[in-house]
Amino acid sequence: MKILKRGSLALILALLFIIPLGVLYYTTRSELSGYKEPPMIQWKQKAYGAVFSVEEGTMYEGEKVKGAYIAKNLGYSWVEKSPKQELAVLPKEGNEIQMNQLLALIGGKEVKAGFSGILQRAEDRGDRALFSYIRLDQPVLEVPWPVEKIMEVGQKLTDDQGEEYQVISASEMIKNGSRTLTLHPKGKHLVGETFEGFLKSGGSLENVLMLHESCLYRKEPNGEVYVRLVNEGDELLGEIAVKPGVSNGEFISVIGLEKGTRCDSGYASLMIPYQKNEVKNDTP
């Protein structure tokens, strides 16, 4: 009888241990059968800046520039007088003079200006009073121009509105890879007026594949030129080496890309932005 009781007790204890394990096993199996692994997160690089597409079109020789109209041409005016007559100039040198403005007193008589401009100098030369001034009616346009684009005195330029400009002089001083061109405009302008636009300097190239120049970069000085490619969602596809050609200061012809290829312009700021004429440093 005691043996039977002990056997029953052992069986009960075994069942109390096995049943929870069975329930746990069944529950775990059910949960595992319904479990699905979450999808892996894919990180995609996006464009760093504005995206430009390769276009096909006509490229004009010239440069996109910013400049200003300044007074530079000198003028001269004189009034005959007696050596005994005193000259009293009323405006100060450097002041603006308007046409018919009271300019001086010669022997007490009023003399009015026969010109408009900025008074530079007034001289009493005995038999005449000589006035030199900067003309305000003939302003010239000064713009920076890349050194590698040779311009000759007398050469003509044209803006997008068809206005012509003639090269009067080209500075011999170079600053930031450019020198200053002084241009005589065919149209009428005011001193202090600014200019920003494209000046055509010659012929044109038809059916050229071109890209915004800001998309081009180098990984090392004077190294190969690359562009960074992106898809329609501005996601990175990779980079490719290209051969740059003619530039108009904003767009540049390229070999190695197809029409419609999308390129990231922001990545160049992290590398070495493309410049046509890079100076090699030979200093050891």
C-alpha cells in the first residue's frame, strides 16, 4: 500500500512537471510558426545639391560675367579770357557738373558749363581757362574675363539682347584667373548701372552634349575629372570619369555621358571643383 502511494505521488509530480513543459513547447512552436523576420534596412545615398541633366544644344563661345558701367573718358572745355582777368572756380574738383550749371567767374562775369561730368581740374592759363572732366555721357563697361580666352582690342561681343560691345582695352593684371576688359557699349547706359549676363565672343558649336559645370570635380589636383550620377529619385548610382571640353562659364561640353544623364552638383564641394586651368605647384 505504501509502495502504491509512493508511485502515485511520483506520477503526480511528474505530470505537474511535464504538463507545463508541454504547454510552453506548444506555445513556443505556435509563436515561431507565425514569426516573420523584419525586412533589412537599406541605406541609400542622396544627391548633395541641385541635380542637372546632360542636354543637347548649341553652345556659344563667350562667358557669363558680372560688371559695372563706370565713367572713364576724359573731356576738355575752355573759355577765352584776358590774362588780367581773375578766374574764380565755384564747384570743387571731384564734384559733378550739370550742363549750364554756374561753373566759374571770370573777371566777375558768370561762366556756365558747356558740359556735364565730374570736374577733375581747372587751370588759369592766362589767355584761357581750361577745365578737364570725366564724361558721364559715355560710360564704359568693365567685366572680368578668363585669361585663357584671348580677346583683342577692337573685337566685338554681343549680349543675349543683341546689344554690341567693343573691346577698348584689356588689363595686363591678372586676378583670380581673370583680367579686366573695358568695353564700349553701343546702347545708352548710366554710370553705376550693373551688368550680369552672357557675352558671346565668337562662333557656336551645334548639337553639343553639355552639362552644368558645377557637376564636375577632381579627386586630386590635376587628376581625372568625374561626375556623380543619380537616378530619378536623386539616389546615388555611382560616379564616372568624363572628358570636359568647351566652357561658356556656366555649361561645359562633355564626352562620356549620354543625353538625359542626371548628375549631382553638390558633391563637387566635398571634392575639388573642376577648373580648366589648374596651376601645378612645383615647389618641393
